[in-house]
Amino acid sequence: MPIRELSQFLTEADIEGLRRSTETATGLPGSVYTDEDFWMLERRSYFPSRWMACAHEHDLANPGDAVPVRVAGFELILTRDSDNKIRAFHNICAHRSMPVLQDRQSAVSTIRCPWHCWTYNLRGQLVATPNLGGIHVGELEAFDRSELGLREVNCDSFLNLVFVNIDGKAPPLREFLAPLQRRLYDYDLDVLRASGQSTGVVFEGNWKLVIEGGIEDYHLPWVHPQLGPHSGMFTPEWDDTDCYVGFSSQRPADDEPVSITGNPRQATAALPVFPHMATPTQDGLGPPGLILMVPPSAVFALMSNHVVTTLLIPLSVDRTEQRRSFMYLGDAASSSELAPARQAICDSWVAVGDQDLDLASALQRQHRLRTETDIPTRFSPHWEPAVHHFQNMVVNHLIAQSAESGDQLSS
């Protein structure tokens, strides 16, 4: 069955409604969150052309590590060879398309297909084809192994996240992420160290719904009451190139305050903070927290005393995997004295995530009903400009890709 084009999901009226100001705009139709055909359109025209985060760097901590990863329906292999470089390949054997790697491997120099034992080194080169020409005959004169390596995928890393670009046409990762790096200029990222803390959960909801729920504070008083009162100091943020979208936010600095993630400050007061946040604010507010999404699958949350790098892996039209990793400044990532503080940080993020789980599945069900009843969505002009902008980001990218393929839809 051919993949339906973008114009079959978004009408001119849909685009016009989305392009209005946040006060009057109407959101994307429910089908873009629930329709399997739209998921297939994203797999052809959105995911492959973006830089997608698919793993944490510490998933491949040592040379000789190889891990299979899945992102947006693509099956990949990540390796770290003796040169310490992380590489990515399609997890497809050049022989009969068997997945080459099923499970994580460590301290290896080669990986081999379990079906016919075709063997590849960690740079993707085919190095052995046992019994190719008969028993104990592994080579044939007319058979050129150099042409049959694993298909490599563009790969690079930033701030503990490993990114891949499936179609190989995106600009270099550093160039693509330049707006994000400029936004993070004040943060001394070089002092960050991974703590080894990690969490994982699967949301029964579309990847776009999960992102939208993470870039607004509107729901916090009712869904996450443990976070305490909100000051109202909330600033939606994005860049002009559609690299990232998110927000910064501040909370009151009371006698018994809570941080943006809900940790009693007395439990985490000993954790070092970023130098530019060490001076108390003069307005009675605590230091700002910053959450920026790089769609579809990377999230950077920067607080005064820790950073969380999160993978939001699209698994299917209605399932999204979330994997967090926690980083701290310098020795705070490993100090035994600060272990309780690190645990308090991690526990608070887990609590917030658990509270969001049921919301995601409920939203997924409702968006199916919204498609049937043709009920549009609206936005809060104070809390949800970033949500509105994110939806435009997705549409902008799909329109650009559609134009390249010849599909016509007004921008």
C-alpha cells in the first residue's frame, strides 16, 4: 500500500488554523497522533531527515562495546571501536537481512550474524563468511567482501547523547545544534559527569503527545502538586532554525522551598551548582530551570545542580520509550557523601514521570475520538506557545520534505 501524502492528513484549513497566533490557533488534527499511515509518513519524511538521539554515550562506555538500538522503527547497531569512536550501522546483514546483533556485547572485536555467521568488525567491515563456498571454504574469488559491509549511518554525540541521521542529508550535528549550544553558553558543560543513575519507562502515547506534555507548566498544580506553588515566571523558548523548543521557569525561593523537580532543598543543598547560578537572585525566586527538546527524541533538562539527558524514543504510533540519565558537576556525580542527594533528585523525576503515564494513554485514546468527532484543540497563550510552536515545527519539516518529493501543500 502506498504511503499517503501529507495533504491527505492536513487540509489548507488545518494549516491556516495552526498558523494563527497562539490565542486563536487550532492545533493539529487528532489523526496525526493516531493514524498508522501518518506514522508511516513520519518514518519516510520526518524521522530519517532529522538528527535523532538513540542512546546515551555511557551505553557504550568502553572500546569493544556494541549495542542494538531501535528508534522510530529503524533497527541500528552502535559500536565503539579501539579508536574510541562511536559508529552506527543498520542492523541488517548483507547476506539475507537477518539482524546481526540481538543483545549488548562487551569486550569484542567482531560481531556476527546468528543465521549464517557472517562476521563484521566494529567498523562495519565484513571480515568472515564461513563455508561460503562449501565446507571450510570461506572465500571465493568473485566475492568482494569490501562491498558487503554493514550500511553505515551518520552518527555523532553531544552532551551524553548519541545522535543518528538516517538519510545522511542533515548538516553536521554540531552545525545543527549550534543554536542549542549558543543557548547553553552560560553553562559550564565540561564539568558535567554521568552518575550512572538511569530510569526507563514506556508511555502508551504518540511521541508528539509526550513532547507536548513536557514543554508546558500549565498542568503542574493538578498533576504534580508536590512541585509546590508556581511563581508564574515561565518563558517559552525556541530558535529560528527549528532545532529546539522548550521553556525556562523559576519558582519561589521560600524558607522551605522546593526545586523545579520537587526535591526538598535541604536534601540537595550540598550539591555544587553551575557558577552562573551561584549568586542568589534579587527577586525572591530560585535559579531558573531549563528544559529544551530537540525533536523527535532528545531532551536536555538543566537545573542549577544537575542535568538530565533524556531519550524519547518513538517506538510506534502509540508507544514512546523514555530513558533518562543524570549528570552532576564534577565529583558530585560519584561522591558517596552526596549519594542521598542524587537519589532524591532521581526519585523526584521518577515521581513526576509516573504521574504522567496515565495521562499519555488517556490522551492517545481521546485523540482517536477527536478524529471521529472533528473537535479542534486550542492553546493557552501564557503556558502553551511552545506546544503551538512545536506543532508548527513538525508541519514545517513535513512540508519541506513533501515539496522535495513533489507533494503540494501550502506553507
